[in-house]
Amino acid sequence: MQRTDHSLLSPSLGSNKTLTSLHFGTPGSGKKIYLQASLHAEELPGMLVAYHLQPMLQAAEAAGQICGEITLVPVANPIGLAQRLDHKPMGRFELDTSENFNRRYPDLAAAVLPAVLGKLGSDAAANVATVRQAITAYLEQWKPKTELESMRQTLLMLSHDADVVLDLHCDCEAVVHFYCEESCWPELEPIARFVGSEAILLAKDSGGGPIDECLSGVWWRLADALKTAGDTSPLPQGCCSTTIELRGEADVSHSNARQDAQAIFAYLEYIGVLQTGHRAAMPNAKCQPTPLAGSETLRTTVPGIVVFAATPGVHLKAGDLVAEVVNPITLESARVCATVEGVFYARIRDRYVTAGCEIGKIAGAIAFRVGSLLGN
């Protein structure tokens, strides 16, 4: 294993943060797999998964069982991890700018199109290599002006040439679920099965510029742009990336993390990056994919105390009660009910809400939303 510590741009005199990457295997000897944990820094389950996965990968490397390259970033957001306000972690948004740490990644297709137009040929693999070289050149010439930009650049430099990217997150209170671009499915179906995902949410472009779609979206966007320009050179999906939501924020236990690390290890065996002599059969799917545009975000129209009637993982029908919002002054209560059928895959942790607050999410099978599909 090789450890590399990447210094981020210093935001203030005497202050400097470091992002650490761990590298296993040999570059160029096979597929590259990139994993990172807790880009939203208060979402901790992924970091504990990395804690359990690291020694497993070290042992596999020592035994000569890695066919390819694996990069693991156990703490993807040292900036957010250090942010606290009134003793509460503030790891989703940078306090200086209010920017979401997992939004506003660059449109790499637009950035590299001028550099690759007219330079691709009939060899699809060679075209992938050419595009990756152009992305590398673009990222190397990027001059970050802030600590946050330097962190984004560092993460992209580590991940942009990966064949598979697993971005480990979690929700507030949730079952395991999975966000993926349509162009990456069903290539990523095995990892969804191995981790036991109970909701799989697909979108061509969910909006907002998250890192997973920055890395996978460059390929289909660039293919579309080349076609529009009259270039018929073959360009496959060079990177398949996904966001894996590992249950809820409080689901930080060795048993869960060990189970998830073993699932990821089994997936790496399944795709041949780990050659241990064992290849587990792909587990049965716990659910079928549904469109992210069919996911209902339930909201309350009144303030009050939230009393849930539904727990994450249950299948709801339209009209089923999800929660009551209770007013202890007037003794009134408002019902929040499902309007679509599907799996109730996530809900909030807070039990007091103001009017308009989110309550939870249901994975519906019929698309009905348009525009940006991700929340803040």
C-alpha cells in the first residue's frame, strides 16, 4: 500500500488541511477502482467501512491478489469534518460559501471537447485513453483559488481515470439505497446487489453537478457532443460511478461496516479486480431500479412535532400515512401521506419541523418530476 497526503490550499495563515489517499495494486495492470467516504462529512458510515476495508485490501495486496489498481480515500472531506457550530457537525455545506461539498463539480465534457474533437479514431479503447489524457491535462492546468476548489481538484485528480467509482454516503435515517446515472446501469448492478440496496434511483442527469455524475457524465455527454459535431468515433462509458447511501447517520457500527466492507470486497472479486480464488455468486436483487424523477419528497405544510407511522424500508401505497405533525398548543395534528406507491427509503432525523420541511422520500416507479432532481 502506498499512502499519499495531499495538501489543500491554505485558507488562512497557519492553517492547512490534508487529504489522504491509499493506493493498492499496480497502475495499468487492470481496471482502476476508486472509493471515497464521507464527502458530506457528517455522514460517517463510509469512513468506518474504509476502516474495515483497508486491512482487507492490504492482505490481498500482500498475497498478490490485486489485478488492477484500487484507490481508497477514507476521509474525502477534511474541510467539512473540522466544521462545527454550537457543538454540532456542519459537514454538508462549507461555512465560508454555503456551497454543498457534493455539488458544482465541473462539466468535464465541455472542458475537453475542443481538445479531443478530430483526434479520435476507430479504436474505442484508444479513444478512452485519449479522453482521459485530455481530462488529466485540464485538471492539471486548473488553478484553484480556494480551499474548497483545491479539494475538488484533488478528488478529481485521484478519480477521473477510474473505471468504477464508489462514493460512500448515507442519509438521515434510511435503508441502503443507490443513486446511479442511466448510462452506468446495468454495469453497476452487481454492486447494488452485493450491498443489498433496497432502492435504486436512476437518472440521466440529476442536476447540481455532484462528483459521481461529473465522473460518469463526461462520457455520455462527450459522446453526444461528438455525434452532434458529426464525429462518429466510438466512445464507450469510460467510467461508471455511483453514490451508495449506507443507511442513516446514526448507523455507525462495526457490524454494519464490516458487512459493507465484505460486500465491496466480494464485488471486487466478482469483477476480477481481486483474484483470491473465490468468486461469490451475485446476490438476488432486493428491488428493481426506479427513476429518480419518480421519487417523492414528502413535506409538511405545518410546523410541529413529527411522529412517524412508517419506518424506512416499508412499501407504501398512495394514501398511506407516513407521519403526523402534532401541535401541542392547539392539539391539532396534520397527516403527511404518500401520494405515490413505492419504498419509503429515507426520512429525517429531527423530530421538530417548521412549515415546508422535508419529512421523507418514497421511490416511486413513475417519473413525474422535472428539472434538478437532487435536494440541497
